[in-house]
Amino acid sequence: MARIPAPVAAVRTAVRRVLSPATGPVLVACSGGADSLALAAATAFLAPRLGVRAGLVTVDHQLQEGSAGRAQTVARWAQSAGLDPVEVATVEVGGRPGGPEAAAREARYAALTAAAARTGAELVLLGHTRDDQAETVLLALARGAGPRGLAGMPVRRGIFVRPLLDVVRADTRKACAALGLATWEDPHNSDSAYARARVRATALPVLVETLGAGVVGNLARTASLLATDADLLDSLAASALTDALDEAGGLAVPALAKLHPALLGRVLHAWCRSLGAPPAALSHRHVAALEAMITDWHGQGHAVLPGGIAVARKDGLLRRVML
């Protein structure tokens, strides 16, 4: 019996941890790059052996010449590998809020969510690796993110699962090579106009050269440790938010004033989101303005959140007000 190449085994082992005979239908999100293609190949191998129905969706962002043809190539490969159903989701990125990376990500996740709903998939598998996680932590550090941002990408959030967060990018490339799979290199991954591309090409390699190859795993491990702590704090904050809410949806200042700062910021952030403030636009300065109404109250006026939402302190409550 031929020995399975170690990189192929590493990817399959990671996917097997997610799939089980009890797993419902799944979709693999696949761009045709090495990470997602290795993930799709492992899923195509394991799913029938585990009795799991597995399909694939590839998103055409229409941002590059030939993107439609590439998406069709990925779809044909998926069909030949036995994945079913197989879909090409074509999206419009232009006109969405945020920069080009954020707009493409929003369009992609919306398309993946819709594909899962159409096909009855319970999980959508994403091909992010340990290297992607390390890059995410560095980008979060550069933005001055708190623990939740530094926790990086979760293994699972809703229907989205990332089986390869403990697999290095080099192994996904080697796995594809061992399986004879032709991979696609997204030119955006080497375009210096994108922050992640700069981190990938310059910042992380410098850290590896300076601190050793273990820095990638250590960054990813830091994200995992912080995610555990952040989950607990978020749970405590959710309970504190419930306790502080009044019947009209305002927040009782005395209840908030008793909270540890680590919980207070989370409670206010969650409350802002419940008011309709877009999470991507909600920043530390917005939450800090609300915190000042509790910890440094001197009669200041209203604070304005993203989305034109105004909040003021009145009669011992933080409330949404009309301007």
C-alpha cells in the first residue's frame, strides 16, 4: 500500500476532525488557490467514506480578466472529484462600503451564505491556514485591536468552519503538488496595494528571519488563547447587558458604572450593534465616547455612532435620541 504524502495526510487529518458521520451536508468554498483546493480535495476524499454529502461553491468576484473561465475550471474539477452540488456564484463587488478587500469579503460571504441556504448545507468549509491566522493577528496589532481582534479568525462562526487553521500554507501547496492539482495564484495576494499582501510578502518573512520559524505558530497560538478568554468575557458582557437594559432599550448608568472596564466596553459595543451601528465602522473612539458618559460625566452632549445613530445620557440612562 502506497504511503500517503505527509502534507496530504495533514490536510486530511484536519478535515476529518470537522467531518463525522453525524455531519450534515457541507459546502467547500474554493477559489482554486492551493489552500482551498487542498481543502476541497481532502473533503472529496473523506466525505463519501464518512457518509457525508459534500459540494463546492466557487465565487467569481469579476475583478480580474478571465475570472469567469477560472471559476468554471474549478467547478469542472469539483464535479470530476465527485463533489455535488457544485455552484459558481457570481457577485458584484462595486458599490459596497469599505475598501476593496472589505467589499470583496462582504460580497463573498453573502454569496456563500446564500449558496448554503439554496443547497441545504449545514457548514461551509473555508481554507484559511495557520499562516493566514498569523497575518490576521499582525494586521489586528497594527490597527490597535483589542483581544477580540487579536483572537483572529475563529475555527467556527455560524455556518463557517476553518478546518486548516493548524495547517501551514506550505503543506497545502505540497499537498496539491502531490495530488497533481493545478493551483491558481491570486494576483491580489502579491499586490502591495493590499495590506495583507504586504504583511505576507514583507512583514511576516522579516519576523520569521528575525525571531525564527516558530513565530507563525506562536502568533496563531496567541490568537487561540485570546479567543478562549474573549469568549468568556463576551458571555459575561452579554449577561451584564441584559441586566442593564430597561424596557425601552436604554442602559441604566448605575448598573454600567459597577462593571469592570473589560466588560463595560464589550457591553457598550454590543449595545451599539443592537441599535444598528455597522460593526465594521464601529471603532474604539465611538465606544470611548459612551464610556465617558458613565465614568467621566460632566453634562456632555450626545455622541454620534456610525449610521447616524445619536446617544445621550438622560435621567440616569443611556438612550438613543433623535437629532
